[in-house]
Amino acid sequence: MNIKSGLFIILTTTFISADNLVIEDFENNRANWDPVSDQVMGGLSELKFSELTDKSISFYRLEGEVSTKNNGGFIQFRSRVEAKDSNYSGVRIKTRGNGETYEIHLRTPATFLPWQYYKATFIADENWEIIDIPFSAFQRVGPAYVPRNVKSSKINWIAIVAYGKDFYAEVDLARIELY
């Protein structure tokens, strides 16, 4: 067994922990997702948001042309979250995509303006992967009065985002949870 497959087994085993807050799993936990593009502020990015099934795996797909023209540069889908617990360590996703880098954005009551959030990046490769992103990997975006570190009990929004450069985005999400 190579190291990568060994890690996959470990992550898959911890993926189903009862102590995690599952936000979306297409079975017992369903979130209300809102697709949003930079067109809300005059940008030119185009997005398509779909719910699909492939080989018995249900998932969401965010795809489209991200354009930085006209002060734009993002497409995303986001949902409200009610964490209420401070014992979580990070965000776990089951994802695949076109090999591009994407972001997860977290929002709290302290990040009430659109340009305030916490972000972490991940690469969505062509095969399904389970990726753990610890809260320590999230960076604050916004002014100094926004707390430096995100606390899981304060999270009220989560988003999958294609951001910041001209490219074709295609990212799939089959599961997302706080671990």
C-alpha cells in the first residue's frame, strides 16, 4: 500500500464520525445553497450550478468562466451554517474538479461586510478526494478588528469559491462537514 492510499483509508474512516457537524451529505443532511457570481457587483463571470449523480455519488457542481474584467473575479455557492460548538478543528470536504485551486470561505458575525471572511485554498483534482483543512490554515480577509482566528462556534456561512483569476472553473462537492 502506498502512502496516499493509506491516508485515504484513514480519512475515510474518520469521515463518518458522529461528532462531526455534517453540513451536506445528500442523505440525512441537506443545506440550502445559493449560487452567486460577481455579477451582483457588476462583474462578468458566468456560473452554472447543478445537482448531479455519477456512479451513485450525488454532488453539486459549480462551473463557469471566472473573469476579472470590470472589477470581477468570482463565482461561488454558499450556505448558512449553525455550528454552535467550539470543538471542531476544521472543514472536511469530498471534492473533485479540473485541477484548479479553489477556496473555502467562512463567515462569522464579525465578518458582516462582503469583503470580510476567512479563506483557505484547496486543489480539486480529477478524482474524488477527501480533504481536511484545519481552521489554522484559514486566513483572515478584512480589517484588523476582525479576529485573527476563526472559531467554529461563530461560523454562520460557508462557501466554495472560484476566485481571483481568469479561468474556467469546475469543482464538485459531494460532502462537507466540520470535523
